[in-house]
Amino acid sequence: MSTNKIDGKLFRDLIINGSVKLKNNMNRINDLNVFPVPDGDTGSNMSATMSAGANAIRQSDETSIGKVAKALSRGMLMGARGNSGVILSQLFSGVAKSLVEKDEINVEDFAHALRSGVEQAYSAVIHPVEGTMLTVSREGADEAISVFEDVEDFEELFELYIKELHESLKRTPDLLPVLKEVGVIDSGGAGFIEIIEGMRDGLLGKTYEDKQEPSGDYKVDLTNYKHEEGEDFGYCTEFIMQIEKMSEFSQKDFIDMISPLGNSLVVVQDENILKVHIHTQTPGDVLNLAQHFGFFVNLKIENMNLQHTEVLIHQEADLQDDCDCGHDHSLSVAPKIKKKYAIVAVVNGKGLKETFIEMGCDYIIDGGQTMNPSVEDFVKAVEQINADHIIIIPNNKNVMLSAETARDMIEDKDLHVLKAKTVAQGYSALTMFDATQEIDSNIEDMSEYLKKVKTGEVTFAIRDSKNNGIDITKDDFMGIFNGQIVNTNPDRETVVKELMKKIADETSEIVTIMYGKDVQKSEVDDLLDFINDEFGLEVDVINGGQDIYSYIISVE
């Protein structure tokens, strides 16, 4: 078999095969993560991102590789989760830009597309780190550029390309000391190779079957959306349309026109394609308004009154606050009156959500360590907000890049991302927010305060490992201070007390203890006695109810 050209249909099949291969091996990729914590792992994030792209092109019959690559890029960007997912989406976005207006490509085109992908991925990361997926993809692309003139077909190019990817992956511990200490190769680079090998295998006629159960989507929390008894639910109306009158169409003006017709409004535009979701009593009015600008590609209208009646029969009363239309859009309703400020935060745990809302957050995106929200989650949340200035608080370093990517995508809103890498930082920064100040002053004050906050976290090890010179045993508890593992012990109370000794010093004044759903109040009371006897500090306690982290501690 010899392949000299790749068109849109073949590219689609290769991408889908690569996506499935990564998904089938994502647990192995997760196991390569440096930190032995139950986190939103690299393999899971990369697989979710790649699957979003593959699903965007799965039903396509398009023969132009440029058009297929563009749809893939868009799907991956909107579905990107975690830093690794965003970087992966940027790699394929750069590839897509190189293939614009091409119906098919040869090996030279493909090699240059790989190089274009690398350049975009590097430009998307403010401080690129070598020894990561960036390095592996760059050195692989360099090899493809250097050999494409000497190969006869794509089969030979993939063979040489993949060989270099593996060699580069082997070198990652020499470039990143933490990898060498733990004794692993870079997980992001390994995940990228799974995709490329899946594409190569598809070229050779080997097709992979999906062996993993579909993962649940992460959704935006219904902070402000509550169904009241007796409410008339109306019709869940969704449609995708092609805009014909682009010169007359403005997404902002369209939102202003359609907003009075209902709620739970989502409007996403990608060039001349418009996707709309709305809950309305008058779906005909909605469709008439939209049809002025183009024609429908597909549409769906469902009577939520009937659905709600069915739900009431089967649900407990305390579960009836969620949206009953059965779709995965679960978004908060946009404020009808424009505000000066709106704050969006990523938080996990009932108590923490309530706390952030009480401190002024308008929207909560349910997520954190094991649930890294996608770029689309941020886009959907922000599109619902009617405010002059919007501040996103990611509360997790692995969520930061997704939030920043969403910010860069949205051009018609003044959007800011606070660089809070932990819930403790985000919580403390909120105490500095002042709605009477201008946006620049608020961001400056909140950002400056982040530097004064020390974060402690207690969680458990999911495998034996070694980190920061500490031997770690599976299922033991670990104390983490500002992102570094500093102690470990089978006993959680011992870990949290030793952690406090490392965090608190003579300059400390206030301690905030946020305890998880697996911690009993008696254990917290014992910790408070310890802090009082040992340090004599002022202590605030929050029943956070968060998963994974038994304790999140803020020391100021």
C-alpha cells in the first residue's frame, strides 16, 4: 500500500482512529502524571479534547481536507479541557491554518502543516516548558521537514516521524528534572504519540474500536436558575442556521433582539454558522426572527411542560432545582439588567459554591481537580452574562489556559482572567474585590493579594511515587504547600498538622480551613484546637464539601 495524497475523507478517518487509540490508552497516559494525586489528568483531558474534535467531523462527507481540518480545529478548541487539552487543540489549529483552501495534500504539505501546528502551540503558551508535549511535537515536526523530500509516501513519512517522536519522548526526563526524579516520561508527549500512531495505523488499514465508556460532560452549574412551583416551562427550542445576510448580522444585536423572547439563551457563532438554544413560550416568534438572517440547517422544539410533569413523578423535591429539559446546556440565566461587574468562578463542592456566591460570584462553573471545564463551558457561561466587566476566577492552574483561551475568543465583552491557581487564592482575592472601583484597580488589587496567600492542601496518593525528594506510598495522605508535596503519612490528621507547621509563621494572621465531604466535624475541631495552641491565629472554617481534597487551607 502506498498513499501519496490525503483528502478530507481520509483525514477524517485517520483523526477518528487516532482519537479512539488515545481514548483506549488514556489511563496509561494518566499514570504517567508526575503528581500522584487524583487530579484532572493529562490523558483524560487530551482524550476529551480529541473526542470533541473527532465528533465534530465524524458525520462529515466533505472531501476538502482544509474544510475538515477547520471543523476539527473548531471542535477541539470548544471541547479543550485542561492545559494539555488546550495545547493539543492549538497544535491542530495550526495544522488547520496551514491547510486552508486545500482539497488534498502531499507529504510536503503535511510536514509544513505539522510545523505550523507547533508554531501556534508555542505562541499560545506564555512560558513554554521544554520536556513536554511542545518539545515532542516540535522535534517530530523538524524531522518531518527534514525528510519529506526523500520519502516516497505517507507511510514512510509517518514511520520516520513517529520514530523521532519516540526518541524525543525518551529525552524528556533530561529536559525536565521532575520527570527524571519520578522516573517517568512526559505524559502529554506520550498522549500525542498515541494520536499520531492511531493515524498511522488507520493509514495501514488497522481500525481501533472504542473500548472506553463515554465520559460524562462537565456542565456549568445552575446557580441562578430555579424552577418555581407553578412555573410555565414553555418550549426548549434549539436550531442551527446558516447566516445569509452577513452584512446585516451582528451577534450582539441578535442577542438583544431574541433575549426578551425567553431565557436560558445560548448563542454561538462560527463565521456564518449560528447555533441557538432558548427556553421560550413562543418558539414561532423565535424562528421568524432568526429566519430573517438565513436558513435553518436543523431545528428541534420540545415541550418542557410535559417533560416537567414526568420529572415531578420520579424526582425528590430537593432535586427539582435543575433544568428539566434534558439537554446538556445547563446554564444560568443571564441577568436582565446590565451590571457593572460579574464574576465567574470554577468551584467544586456544595459548601464552597455557596461561599463563593455569598462573596459576590454571579456564576459558578462546577469543576476543579477531576473536572477541568472546557473552553466551551467558559464561552457559554460568559455569553449569558450582561455586564460591563467580567472576571473569571479559575481556582486551578490546570484550568487557567482554558479560561484564557475563552477570553481571547470572545471579542465583544470586557473579560479578565484572575490568575488564581487554587481555591484558597480565589477565595482570598474575592475579599479584595470592590464594585465601586474601576476594573483595572480591582484586577491589580486582587492580583497583588494573590502573592500574599499561602495555600495548603491535603489529598491522597493514587500510586507509589517519589516527588520533591519524598517517597510516597499509594493511599497515604499528602500535604501540599503552594503546589509542592511537603509531607506524607497514612494518618490524615498527622499530615494536616505537620502541613500547618510548614505554612504558618510569625507573619501569619488569618487561617481559613475549607474541609471536604470526607472529613468529620470532630476532626476539624481537633485541628482548630491544635492551631489555637500552636499558633494562636484567627481561624475561619468552611464546610466546603469538596471532593478529592480533604482540606484546602488559606493562610494570610
